Amino acid sequence: MQVIFELITQYMNEIILTLLVLNLIFLISITVHGVKVRKIQKKYQAFMKKEDLDLEELLTRYSSQLTSLENGSEHHSRLIDGLNARVDTSLRKVAVLRYKAIENVGADLSFVIALLNQSNSGVVINGIYSY
């Protein structure tokens, strides 16, 4: 026991300095955590500010809104599929070309118009002009 007292006495300054540094580190850590806890408490108080807030009712309302959004999404997907089917049958390729019907006679007064859908089905209209 005497040996321990002698060691403590001999290294008293180092022990006190080490304990002071550890206390300073703990004080800083406590301060940082206190600030974090205050921020969380402020957020919690802002969330719970409403007196009529019922978390179960809030979750139920959000669940029903989510179900409504999912149903709306399915409806919109069906509408988009229908529009895509209609677009495939609509006019996608339109071209107009002017040309000379008879070589070396007149100007480019004849024409051809092509109106086709995605699968190249459609109408070609040809108008020939000659003297």
C-alpha cells in the first residue's frame, strides 16, 4: 500500500493534469450532446404543436391518401396505354413531294402526298399536272 501512495505522490501533477484533460473532454462532449438534444426537442415540440394531433388518425389519413394515389397511378397507366395504342394508328409519317410529270415540259407542278401510320399503312395521293 505504501508503494501505491508513493507512486501517487510522485506522479501527482501528471495525474491531476490527465484528469483535468479528461474532464474537459467530457464537458465538451456533454455540451455537444446537449445542443443536439435541444434541436431534437425543438423539432418534436414543433411537430406536436397542434393540440388536435392524433398520430393514429394521421397515419390512417396518410394510408388512405397513399391508396388513393396508387389507384390514380393505375388509372393513369391505363390511360397512357390507351393513348399509346391510338398513337400507333394515327398519322406519323407525312410527306409532300413536287415533281415534273413530263420531262422538259413546264415546272414542278405535279405533287404526291403520303399519309402513313407507324406500320406504314395509309394513303398516297398523287396529282399530275400536264399541259
